[in-house]
Amino acid sequence: RWSVYVDRSGTGSGDAFYTVFSPERGGAWPQYAQGSWIVKRSRADGSFMQAKVFLRSDPQTFARIYPFGDRSLLDVVAYGGVLYREVIIPLSFEAVLRSPFSRVRQLTADVVDWSPFSPEPALYGGLRALADSIRPLLPGLRYADDGAIDHDGRAVRIADLGAQGPEPGLNCSGFAKWLVDGTLAPLTGSYLRVDALRERMIDWRGSSFTVKFEEKYDPFFGLDWARALATAAWSALYPSRREESPLAWDVSEPPFALIVRDADPVNGGGAYRPYSANFDDAGFELPGLKAVLFSLASREPGRYYLAQFSARKPVEPHLRTWFHLAALFPYFDTDGVFRVAVFESAEETSLDRIMGDPDYEFVKLVRMPVSGRFSPQALEASAAP
């Protein structure tokens, strides 16, 4: 069943009104249900201005269609990222409104890859299984500043490899090691050494300006640690793919060039701003993170990502510092809904927490493989000095 009505409530711009065509979902008719159309018309003369078509039952995934002479233009937006812009549809806007959306897909298929909006949930079964293996073990962990479990089971301080106190724990870096160790141990029979992971990769990042601050500030610690974990994981799981560069598993390709300024379901999504390039070390601007993860999950199903968050210090010498690390699991659930599981500092949090943190400016992502078994170290057994 469908609901068709005119929205003059002022939820959108004051110079327009909206005709909403919405299919029933769960006994209700949300404006952003998959398949909904919201047609925007001028309040002054009734002329058509645009249509939004929701591609999933999610207000952040939609197509914008608008008149372009005797043809139409199409933008595709997912979670704020403008994946495609100004794709020509060889139909007038009125003809588009009289056509099923399958016709729009057919006419734009040479330019637009529509597959991310029809995912195959089975491709993410291994990633979902790994997340499900992690969750029941989290109550046995705790947070401790600078804490990690070394290869021999000792709870140590990362800075000097000294023993932790009577209540050992893991910081964000130590937790990432715990996670990666759990995926590698069933294959290698051993765990990673902290002293090897904390080695600085001076030849692979930074500049002549930052070299003199390495000892005092260690600004690249989180970046080096994540890249070392990725190198160890890929080498163990795929020994034939050994890479000389520790940067081989960085996410370096730019996913899109524009991002929306707002995401109001009725009228939002039409105003764009530039989205910065993916910088070699800094990575992506934080506001585009969910869209980046959606693109990655669609193109590279079944991987998770170590995310290093950075910001410039407000005091001299204004160094960019990579000070926090989290594991991000982007996947489509069995209903095809896009989700991101977030594990950091010995607990499960959320992408909303990450993206709402005012201390984060940029995020660098490193690809991580998934193995079939998970056998991490037990923190309780690692407290011996």
C-alpha cells in the first residue's frame, strides 16, 4: 500500500512544497522508506524542481533527479558522500516522474554502479562472525593506559615493556593488537611482539620537519602501529602477497569529491561542499567516514579496517598527532542494512561516538583481512610481573 500526500509543513525550503509517494513499511509510511519519492515543486508557479528517490529504507541513501532542459540529471548520495553527480538521463523530468525507477537505473547503468544498493549479505558472513566472536570476550577485558599483552602473555606497558600493575588492561593500541593476535594465532601458533610493533617507520612517513620531534612527541605512533599490525596480518594470512612497503594496505584511493552540507530527509542533500583528497598519512576528513566505509564495504566485502584518528595540536609546534586507534567493521546484515561495528579500547562503541568526537579531524584507514577462527590472549592470565 502507498501513501500519497502533499507536505506544506515547512520542513523543507520556504519557496517549495513537496508531494510524497511512500510505500508501507512495518505498518507505517516513513518518508524515507525504500522506493519513496519526494517531488519538490515551486510554491510560486508549481514548476518541478527536483525529486528524491530513496534507495534503501535509510534517509541517507538517495538519488536526486532534477530537470535539465529536455533531459534530466541524476546525483547519487550515500551517507553524505556524493558518489555520482550530474549523470545525464535521456528523459525529460516529466517522463522520469512517469517511469519506474528501474528505467532510470537502466538508462544510467553505463555510468552508475547500482550494485551497492542491492548488496549480497552472504559476502559479509565472515566479518559478522568475527564481530560475534569478539563481543562475548569483551567483559573479560579492561582499559589501561599504555597497556598491551606481549607475545609471551605478560601484560606490559607499550612505552618501556615493563610489567603493568595489579589491574592490567589494554589501551586502544593494545586492544587492536589483541584483536589481530586472535585472528593470527590459530594459523601461526604465536602472538606478535610489542617491541616489533612499536618500531618507528621514519622512512615511510613524515617529513624533514617532523623528524626532530620523533623522540619527544612520537606523533606517528598510532599510524606506525596500525601499519605494523596490517603487515603482520596480511603476511601471515596471504604469504604469497608479501609487500615491501608497510603502506601497501592503506586505503589510498579517493572515494568521492563532494559531500552534502545537510541530510534533511525532505529537502536536504542538494547543497554540496568539496571533500578533501585522501592525504598520504592523514587520510580522510572525519565527516565523510561513513560514506567511505559504505563505498569500501560495497567494493571490498568482508574486510575490516584499523582507523587511526589524528588532529593538530593547538600549541607549538602544531604537530599532527595520531593519538587513537579503533577497529571498524562495515558490513550489510542479513536484511541488507548497512551497519558499522566499532571496537576500541577494550569495548564496543559506535560510529556515532566516533563521528561526534570533537577531538578528531582526520582518519587514516588500513585494510585488514579476516580469518576463520579467533583465539585471542586472555588478559586475566597476563598479570604476572
